[in-house]
Amino acid sequence: MRVLPLADSGLLVELDDLDSVHGLYTALRHQRIPGVVNLVPAARTLLLQLDPRHADPEEIERLVRRTPVEPGGLATEELLRIPVVYDGADLAEVAALTGLTERGVVEEHTGTEWRVAFGGFAPGFGYLTGGSARLEVPRRSESRTRVPRGAVGLAGSFSGVYPRSSPGGWQLIGHTDLEIWRPDRKPPALLRPGVRVRFEEAG
């Protein structure tokens, strides 16, 4: 574990892997540490956003270092069902890369429960893990300049849903009409760390 100061309002904790991030995230969330206003997990780091008026960074760092890190434990009871039309531009390419048929790709994608490991890239974008190992594919060799809102993609061991139109290099296998991100909603993002996800074929 390495703990680094981030400006005057944060601590960045570097860990070995995603499971360790989830373990520390869960442990610290349950402690409700005074002065810590938000916890933001990523692939190998956990950001503690601090209220500089009430936080003692040195004391918080000592507490973090004393906290046992038990891998895993991020999943919540919340289950989000996402209807998907599997018509993505890269569906045939994903089938070729995995050795599956296009129907097989759909069945693998809908056949397991995913969970949101962390957010990033754009507001509301969740990196989903826990899917079938048979769907692990590389990013596209060239990113698209525009991926439409609601596009469902794969990259590495992750799946994700583009919350708005943006550039992107994930392999697109379908789309959903579900509004993943809406600023006037509370909370704005449906795909928050720990949320369980089931993809369901629509149309």
C-alpha cells in the first residue's frame, strides 16, 4: 500500500489489484471517517476526497494503513437490469476474436451477473466486471471519433455502457435505450460502484 497526498483535499491510496481496492473501499465506507466526504475506487487506486475544514490528513492516513484489507466485498444488494439490442458494429468481430458465434456472444453477455467495479472515462461510465472469461477481447486498434449514447461494449475483461456520445475504442456489441446518466436524477448515475448488473436481450 502506498498513500500519496492529492492537492490539499485528497489522499490517493495505491494497492496491488482491484480486489484489494474493493476490500479497502468497503472497509473505509463502513467506518464513516470524519472529514472523508467521498471514496472513489479505480483499477488499482482508491481516492479519498477530504473536507479540508474537518479532515486531518495525517491521522486519516494512519487509520487507512491500520485498516485490514480483505479482498472483495464490493457488491451491493441493488440489481440493475439493462435491456440491450445486440446489433453492435463489432458483434461479428467479437465473435471472430472469441471463437463464438454472434448468438454465442449474446448468450455469454446475458448469461452471467456483472458488477460495477469503478467509474471513470466520462460521468456515469461504469467499468463492469464478473462476466464470462470467454468475452475477453482487446480494444479496437483504432478508436471511433463518435460512439453513440447507450452503446454497449467490451474491452479486456470489462463491459460498459456509453452514457453519452463520445469518442471510444471499445468493441461495440449492442445498444440500450436505458438512460444510464442523467444530471437531474438522484443519484445521476445508475452504474455506481458495487451495483450488480444483468444484461437482458431486448427487441
